[in-house]
Amino acid sequence: MPGVVAGLIALSACHTGAEPRPQTLDAQVIEFDASGFYGPPFAAVIDSEAAARSFTGWFATREDRSYPVPQVVAHPELFTDLGTYTYLAMVTGTGCRAPVEAELRRMGTDVVAALLGGVDRPECVRAYTPFVVYKVRRADIDGVTTVGGAPVDRDGPAELVGKVELSPTATAFEPREVTEPAQRTALVDELSAAAVDSAAMRTTVEGTSRLLSEYGPADLRRYAFPVRACPDDVVTLRISAAELHAVANTAADAPRTCEAPTAHLAVFDVRGMYVPDGARLVG
């Protein structure tokens, strides 16, 4: 399982009678907030110190606001024994029901948060978005490829819309926000001669994403970054209180056919609530 893998994913899955029966894992719940507001559903796999730093960075915007800051964010030292254990941090929705306990269940190669108990009220001011962090032995989740039915290869509250290779002679460009159509047009005009495939560049800059489809343009911000990467690298956006930083990581199962990384344009969508005020952009 990659060192930094996470994402904004719905924690639900459909299972048929032909699939394995769910197994309740021996997972320790180290944090559980049934009623706090933590934004849209996501699941984070935290299995290294780098993953822990990346995860805590997602909550940078809460430090100066009234939203709760999870204890594992305020005290990242709670992520211990990372050689033996993996931590799963999840937010999911339970409608108008505030659960009272949490379990972690596995079905084949999928794991899902089971949030139990509580009264399912007919209406509420807002839906509950419980936050839970599990500590589970790595051996117990060996072979797991999905969380709630979604791949565990997402990285935080940002989604890679796409990346496009640039010409080796391309002039370096500064990372920038391209949320507005005029900003995207300006970037395409600037880099049209630099892209190996200018049509693919335009499609990527103007492209859609799962986040865009789910939340709409009013709730998203889009950014463009230069990044050096191999074709099979996983390009992610790290968020901290000070910066947004685009990085490329070699996928664990990627073929080793790349002699050297090349210049790329990478485009990300990010939920606006996760972007810290004044954060600088780093390519």
C-alpha cells in the first residue's frame, strides 16, 4: 500500500450474496466524533510519517476557524508504531443519525467504516458527518485495494484532473490558480507552444473531475502546477498551512521503464474549504 494514499471518497459499497461475508476487524478506535463538521466524505490511509504529515495538513484551514481540529491533527505523535500498524481516518455521512460507536469491517479486498447506534431522526438542521480514526494491524488489511468500494490511491481533498507532458525546451511557468475561465484561457495561450500535445493540454485544463461533478464549480478551486514526473508516477497535491505543493511519487507497482522524469503540467481541483488563506503555490 503506497506511503501516502488518501482521498475524498464516498464510504458506501454494494455487496451481493456471492461475495465474502463481512469480517469485523480488531481495530482500535483512537478518535471518534459523531457530530462534528468535517466536510465531505473522505478516507485517508496513514501508514508512514510522510502520510501523517500530509494528512494533518488537510486541516490547516481550521486553525483560525470555529471548526474542530481532530486530536490526531493537534497531536500527530498519536500515530505510533507505523511499522506494525496502519491508521484509517474516515469521514462519512449518517444523515440525521448520530452514531454512538464505530467498527471497521472488511469484505474481501474492501474495508468500510461501520457506524452503529444512535436515533435516526426524521429531520435535522444538517446531516451528521462522523469522523473516526482506526488503528489496525497492517497484516489485517494486507491485500486491501479499496475503502468503501473506492480505490485507495487518492491523496487528500484534492483531485488530479490530469497531467500533460511539456516539451523539453518549454519555458518554466509559475504555478497558479486557474479557477476562472479567463485564467485557464491565459494558461493555455501561454503554454500552447510548449505542450507535446496541445489539444490534450487544453482538454486537461478545461476538464472535469469527480469533485467538480459532485460539488459543482462554486465550491471548487482549480490550480495548475509544473511538475517533473515519469509517465506512471502518481502526482498529488500536498496541503499545509503555508503552501500547496505538487509532488510526483513513483507508484509501487509501476514498471521501471522511465529513464528520467520530464516536465509536465498538472491540474488539480480542490474543495475551497481546504485551501488556507495566503498559502503559496509550489511546483
